[in-house]
Amino acid sequence: MSKLCQSACKAARSLLSATAAASSPRTSLLAEGRNAALATLTNLGRKTLPTAYAYSYHHNSSAAAAGWLAAIPAAVYVLQDQEAHAAEMERTFIAIKPDGVQRGLISEILSRFERKGFKLVAIKLVVPSKEFAQKHYHDLKDRPFFNGLCDFLSSGPVLAMVWEGEGVIKYGRKLIGATDPQKSEPGTIRGDLAVVVGRNIIHGSDGPETAKAEIGLWFEPRELVSYTSNEEKWIYGVN
Ligand code: DAT
Ligand code: MG
């Protein structure tokens, strides 16, 4: 986070607690400032003044300053809200292996995760080295197919991804289907799109620990993008 953003957040936190201590209707203040807050966040990211603020700055600088002050607590609220939301959401590592990439199945596979309602938070196309493949599949090092498996994973581009959502680790595996495509149900990715276990086109973490380890192996923390999707309020809800 930039210095500017950090000090804005700090100031905003003091403002928030002061407002809370005075027991004034904080929520309405925050609600009013929500749009302005989004502009503030965007502005902090871009380090430029949005046109509307630049305009009011020239015409009424004290009003503009008041606008900024009102926006900052709400900006922090939105930021904290997003961070808290992202923190509690489960993430899994999904990779389209070289066979899936070469067969032009990227969009077909991505669309299944997307249509379900899961959220893409990281994606990159990489050719892993054999050593990297061995790290990824380290738990299979004693299996007879380990060497061939690592040769295959490092033989071409792999589309590495992190997907986020409630229950995404377990349900991601359901979308993928059984390891052996001969045993995968129709309707699953492997069931519909693959035939043999050695070319089963996709990888998905099999539990919370492996998800964490695999995300850490394939991605730098800064490559994971936390954001609120417009669809979230329609995907999640309790009646
Ligand atoms: P999954 O990919 O479903 O998590 P896994 O972790 O047991 O399955 O194995 C990793 C990969 O190794 C798998 O996607 C394909 C390959 N593999 C597994 N069993 C195999 C076998 N009996 N023969 C050849 N390759 C195999
Ligand atoms: Mg596995």
C-alpha cells in the first residue's frame, strides 16, 4: 500500500473511531460517502485527481476538501470490507495442463468455473521447468509415473490460476471430475473433455493445505488480486 494510502487510512480510522464514539449515525455517513469512496480509492491507486474533484478543487477548494474528508472513512470502510470478505473466502489452485492448452480448451474450462459463480483472482501462462513440476507433484515422487508426469507438465504452456469462492476447493474438484477420465462422470471437465489419465487436461488442489501450498508455489502474493465482483450480491445471500 502506498504511503499516501496508508496515511489516508490512518486518518480515516481515527475519524471512524471518533465518529463511533460520538455515536452519530456512522452508517448513513458511510452510505453517503460510498460513491465518493470508490472515487477516492481509484484516485489513491492512480495518484491523479478524478475530473469531478479537480473541477470542484478549482471552484471551491474548501468544499472539495470537505468532500475528500467525507470520502476517506467510507473509502477505508469499503477497503476493509473487501479485505475482510476476501480474507474469509476460500481459494484454490487450478491449472490447465499442456494438453488442455494445446487442445484449445482454455475458454471452455474457464467458463465452467466462471458460470458456476467462482471468481478468478490470479491467472498466468507459464512453462514450468522440470524441477518446478517435481516440486508441484512432490507427494507423488514414489509413484512409477512420477518422472513422465513431470516431463509432461513441463513440456509446454500451463495456464495457472487461483479461483475464489465458498467451497471452491471441494467443488472445484467436482467440476474437474475423477483423476481417470474413464471414471469421470459426464458433465465434468475430465468426463467431457479427456480420455486417459496421462492426459487429463487439468489440475485442482485436493484440500485446504495443498491449496495454500500450491498457490504459494505458483504465485507471488502480489499476483493475487482482491476485488469485489459486481455479481457477488447475486451469487451469495441468506434468506
Ligand atoms: P488428481 O490430478 O486428480 O489430483 P493425483 O494427484 O492422484 O490426481 O495425480 C496427479 C496426476 O498424476 C494426475 O492428474 C494424472 C497423473 N496420474 C495419476 N495416477 C496416474 C496413473 N495411474 N498413471 C499415470 N498417470 C497418473
Ligand atoms: Mg492431486
